Amino acid sequence: MTPSIESKERDPPVPYDYRAKVIVLGDAAVGKTSIAVRFTKGFFSPEYIQTLGVNFFVQNVAVEDKVLRMQLWDTAGQERFGPVLEKYYVGAKGAVVVFDKTVPQTLANVRGWLDRVKSICGIIPTMLVGNKADLKEAVTAAQGETFAEQLQLSYLETSAKNGMNVVKVFTLLAFEVVKSLERSEQFDL
Ligand code: G3D
Ligand code: MG
């Protein structure tokens, strides 16, 4: 899904306390862009699409008495052709790794995505997301949960189609990101 430029605004002028780059990863067609669009209602900065080959979305999230401005980076299709460029990962403070519950191979490939996050970003708050929960599943919730447990990740099932759990993914991640920013005291204001 490609967001159309004319219906979007740039940098909604809302105050925030922290900001963080959050990367959305996973195999092609698992629903990354659909999830990002559903969550942010499509706010993005179009120039980033041309210069970096990414969809760039912005959404503020309240975490207790603070506001985190999430800058979501979504691959613009390069994941179809090979590894996503290192600069896509650099500086990320959180990650959402998505697989498609109807395609087991996309879960098997999650490990590769996580390895790359870890090698470039170190250990950052990460959510594992089983998307397309509105369709007939080939990966059960228990399988997703077991996999997530082994890797010490939080797991949620979403449907970008009907909106199920999409906000929850980013709310939980925002909480973890704010805690980790406050722990490291590396505020990116
Ligand atoms: P990607 O960004 O990971 O490559 P997209 O994936 O967001 O482009 O989604 C790929 C296809 O899956 C799209 O269908 C999209 O509509 C569909 N899709 C994404 N999320 C869901 C979901 O939760 N449920 C269902 N049923 N479909 C979903 P098309 O046909 O446009 O290619
Ligand atoms: Mg996409």
C-alpha cells in the first residue's frame, strides 16, 4: 500500500518531550506499510521517500505524563530485493518486526531481521507482530507466543485491515522506548 501524498500533512505541530526513530521490519507483503498507515493515519514527510527509499511516518504517543514523537521508518519495497541498507537501521530506538500469520515462512525469517537489528542497533525495545489475524491462520497464537518468548520479545497479533491491536503495538513499544531513553539518559530532543 502506498500512501498518497496529497492527503497528508508534514510534521503535525504538536509538542512532545522525546522523539525516537522506530523501524518497521519484516518480509515483503506481511503488512508493514498497512500497519504504519493505520497507526499514523498517514502523516509522513514525502521528501524522505525520495532520498532514502523509505516511507517516513510521524505519530505522537502519550506515555504517562510524557509525549513520545515516534518517527516510523517503513521500507519502501527494498526488502523484496535483498538486505535493507544499514542506514535504515542506524539510530533506531525501537523496532517492530512483522510476520504474516498466513505464511509460516515469514515467521521463520523473523530471526534474520532480529539479527540485523541487534548487529546494528544493539538491544533495543522490539515488538513481534503477527499480522493478518482477520484471515485463516497458518501460525497459531501459541506458536507466535512461544517464538517470542524464546527471543524475549513482546508478542501481539494485529489486523491492519480491521485495526485490531495496531494502536496497542505502538503504545506498548512507546512505553518501552521511553523507559529505555530515560534509563540511558540519551534524550534526542
Ligand atoms: P508490506 O508493506 O509489508 O510489503 P503491505 O505489506 O502493507 O503493502 O500489505 C501487503 C498486502 O497485504 C496488501 O494487499 C494489504 O492490503 C494486505 N494486508 C496488510 N495487512 C493486512 C491485514 O491485516 N489483513 C488482511 N486481510 N490483509 C492485509 P494488496 O492486495 O494491496 O497487495
Ligand atoms: Mg511496504
